[in-house]
Amino acid sequence: MPSPTSSPVVAGTNATALEENAIRTDAITRYVRFPFEVKGALLVGDEQGPRYIVPAGMTVTAIKTKIKAGTSATIRIQKDTSDVDSGISATTSSATDSVIASAALVEDQILSLDITAISGNPEDLFVEVLATEVLT
């Protein structure tokens, strides 16, 4: 009786099985969003809206803002008690601030939103803090 034979394994077009199953060694970037929302008439005050525990070391890349009505609200984003960025103006036009004063976040810091000034009876504030974490 003839011995059984098998066909060669094809891993992919122009690739060997070793090449196809290679482990990635480059860094992977994970994008994280921290959304803040303060509904109704806005008032000046600290720690408004939700607060977040930073899950890992990451870098803030932008802060997006918008109010639903009114003239403007000035906000600050804090990590524990120090500023990530301050003097950010939110108006009825969506805006993105990508110049961040202190962008580095450390695991377990508390991220919070303060409203530092208002003008023209602003309502319904929406803020999104965008950050990246490099996974190695």
C-alpha cells in the first residue's frame, strides 16, 4: 500500500507559514475619549459633570467643545488638582483645541471639568477629551 502524502501548506500569497504567523513588534496606539456633558443653564463651578479615573498612562491630544445655546462658557480640564488645559472657550460652534498645556496623564489620576466663566446665558455644554495610549 502506498504511504499517504500531503500537499504543502499555503499561508498566503507569496508568504511562508512563518511569515504569515509572525508576531507584531511595533507599537499599537489606542484612542480614548472622555466625554463630559453638563445639561441645562451653566453656572461657574468646579467638578461639573462626570469625573473619570485615568485607566493608564496616556497623552491628551485634543479637547473638543460646544454649547447648545448662549454666547460662551470658559472651561478648564483638570487631572487631580492641576490643569491639563485652561481658558478653553466653548461656543455654539464646535471647536477643537489641540494645543494642550499639560498633556501627560498618569494612571489613577482623576479627570474633571470646571466651568470658570460664562457669558450670555450658555446652556448644555458638551466636551470631549481625546487621548492616546501607546501599547507596546
